[in-house]
Amino acid sequence: MKHLAISPLKTAGITLSTILLTAAPLLAQDKPDAPSSKSALDAYLLDGGPLTIFIVAFGLISLIGLSVYNFINLSKSKYCPDDLKGALLDHMVNCRVRSAIELSASHPSYLGRMMAYALPNVDATRPEDLGRDGVEDSMADFSINEGRKNMVWINLISLVAQAAPMLGLFGTVFGMIGAFAKLEDGDADPAALAGQISIALLTTMWGLIVAILAVFAYFYFKGRYQALVAECNQTAEELLNASVQTVNGDAQLAKIPEGLAV
């Protein structure tokens, strides 16, 4: 009797286990496949095609390289170093113009080369201003000639800023042509259309990203260069004024009435 009572329980357990084991694969087959996940690199770069990769590689590498070069080149030590400024001021205050010229000629900085170019125009026969007009004209000529060379590397950043969105626009046109070609062939598969439109949008996006970064870099380095040149010109004016004041110091004091603070 005990054996007969247990047999139905065993039979029910075996039946339930068989049903579960059989249903599990069936449920797994009926469940839709999960969409394959893409990495950010695939979704935002590689899916854009060769043109997107070219824009990112060429544009960003060019921008980074030019930025590093300009950042190193546009430094105070290469334009208006404090040690040279102090030494030149000592020479000019004591009217040692020849010594100032020799010191400037031996220094590779912007200020040194500019003073070596401009100071030979100092005219001792004109003690009232030491030939200021000729010196300032030489400084202006030097700034123009140097600016033409130094701005080349900064203008290349501007070229990157202008070329990147044009390449992105080309990718947009190329992608839209491919999308309309799919429609013309009667292929209205959403996946095929999405692939062509993705190329169009990704190239535009990366072109704009590179262009925006390049615009910021261009105006930053242009402003930095102009500030350094302005500091050199101001220093040159101070050096010339120091010599003029030394030569005409007694005459200027004679013009001041007694009793007034100097």
C-alpha cells in the first residue's frame, strides 16, 4: 500500500520535470534575439566610413601637431626674455648703443633680432630724439617681415578650420546620393537607408567638431602672437626713451620751474 501511494507522486514529479525541460528550449526559441550592442568607436566613427576616419585622423592629428608647435614657439623666452630686456635697458640708459647692438645680435629672440635691426638707425646728430623716426620705421619693417613668416603656422590652423566642414559637407552629399540611389533601385530597406544617412551625418558631425576646435585654437594662438609682438614693441620704445631721456635729461630739468615736483 505504501508503494502504491508513493508511485503517483513520483509519476507527477517526472511528468512536471519533463514538461519544464521540454518547454525551456521552446521558450528560448520563441524569445527574440537581443540587439547586438555596438561600441562607441563603431557607432560614432567606424560606421561613418573611410571619409569620416580621414576627417578625424587627418584633421585632429594636424590640429594637435600645429597646436603643440605654436604653443612651444609662442613663448615669452623666444620673444621678449626678461634677462635680455634688463641687459639692454642697462646699455640704453647709459647710451651704450653699440654694446646694445652687439648684445641684440647675439641673442636669437624676437626682441634681440628686432633691436639688432633697428638700433643702427639711432642718429647721434639728433640729440632731441636720436632719430626716433628711423628707428620706429625699422621696427615696423621688421615686425611686418617676421609676422609674414610666423603667421604661416597659425594660418595653417585656420586652413584646417575651413577644410574640415567642407569635407564633412562632401560626406553629407555623398551619403545622401547613396540613400536616394537605394530608393531609386526600389530598395526601401530601412537598414540600407540608415547606413547611407549615417555616413552623411557622421561626416558632418566630425567635420564640425574639428572645425570648432580649430577655430578656438586659431584665435588663441593669433592673440598670443599679437600680445608677444606688442610687448616687444613696447619694450623697444622704453629702451629708446631711456636713451633719449639720458641725453636730454639736463635740458628737460631746465624747463621745469623751480618749486614744482619733478
